[in-house]
Amino acid sequence: MSTEKPKIGAYRRHLLVCTGPRCTQDNASQALFDSLGDKFKAAGVNDGELRVKRSRVNCFAACKGGPVMCVQPDGVWYYDVTSANMDRIIEEHFVRGRVVEDLVFHRGPGLEAEAPCPSE
């Protein structure tokens, strides 16, 4: 018996959302994650060339200012991702390719603070 190789549809970005218990109070991170399907569909990033894959992460060990999330392969880490801020990130970063600088708290290794998104 062989294991079947999994398949994942093509995507432009992968959004990792911390839904761990220390990130926010009252499950705000999980509620944010649960809202992403509708938000992505409304913005047109649920399929096609702009598709954003999303995954829950239990802990990033960045336990302040949540909800926090990381956008790959861009290496951009956002904090204070309220519903309204998520709308900004979807429109600016995912659709237009411009990082929402005032919500960034970290960049991946070797990335300049003001570096443009790789999709630009």
C-alpha cells in the first residue's frame, strides 16, 4: 500500500494566522481566521492568480499585539489585525501588492524594512 501524494492548488501568497490562546482574548484570532473565506471571496483572492492560501498556526512566539499573522513568501509580519485592518491588508497587500507598512512589526531574514513586495 502506497501513500497518495497530496495536491494543493496554485496560490500567490500563503497567509499564516496565529490562533493560539496567548495571541488575543476572546478567540479574536480564530474569529478573524473564520472570516477570511468571505473576505477573500469578496476581494477576489480566493481563487485565480491572486489566490491566497490560509492556514492556522498555534503559536508564533510573538504574543503581543495580536492578532498576528505572516504573509509568505513576502516575509511580512503584521500585528493588530482587526477586521478593519484585515480589509486594508487584503486590498493593499494581496490585491495591489503594497505592504501596509503601519501594521508591519517584522520582516523575514534579509528583507529591508521598505522593500517592495516581490509581486511588484
